[in-house]
Amino acid sequence: MHNIQTQIQNIKPELLITTIQLPDGHSMNDMWVNYGSEGITEFLKNVPEKEYSCTALTVNDNDQIEFNGKAGTYKIMGNLPNHRASMKIALQITAHGDVKRHRIQIDLFESRNVENQCQELSDKYSFDADLLESDLSKLADLLDVTEISF
């Protein structure tokens, strides 16, 4: 599912792709058969905003790569590594609804490094460590499959 989202977002980055958790024991087909389009529309209206997925990567006017995740907005400062054996980057994170920017050095391909950075940001600045880790994992996946050059 994640790979399909990435492919669609690479083709049409302006589209917002939303993922939701269906009720236990239900598939989309099952819901369509049992509730019809009206039932699905009503279900979608009641989905908490927190479940909405992230947008794709964007490159702003300053050639900075940006990613809008669940925990905040992420800007990659500088260039990406030329080789994909590691993904050590300088990252600026701004929590949603906040103006303070937090800067870290992180290797997105090193899970231990990601976990430690997320825990540190959670302890110091009250970020949700799980949302951060989820965002950074998605960011790493997007960077891994996207060819961006400046």
C-alpha cells in the first residue's frame, strides 16, 4: 500500500492521499456491499483528522526538500548524499502549530539513530516520538525511491 502511495505522489505531487483505518473485520469491498456509497461517505466524514496521511516531498524555491508529516514539517538542509548506502542529512523540524525550528543531524537509514533522535526530541520538546518515527520512516522511504537532483 505504501509503495502505491509513493508512486502516485511522485506522479501527481499536488494530490493529498489519505489513508484510514477500517473497522475491525471489514474490507473496503465489504463496506461498499453492506453500506453503499452513503454509508462510506458518512464513515469518511467521521474519520478523525489525526488519521490523515502525509503529503509527498516538495522542493521549494531555495532548492530545499520539504515534507509535511503528522508530527510536523521537515526541511532537508543542504544536499542529499550521492550514494544511497546511508542517508545522513541535516534536518530542520517544525512542529505543527509552532514556529520554533529544531535542527538535527540524522541518518535516516540507521534505525537506532532515528529512535534515539525521536526520543530526544520527545523528551526535550514534547514531540510525539511515535509520530516522529513514523514521519522519518516515510521520509526515508520517499527519499529512497525519489530521484532528486539540483
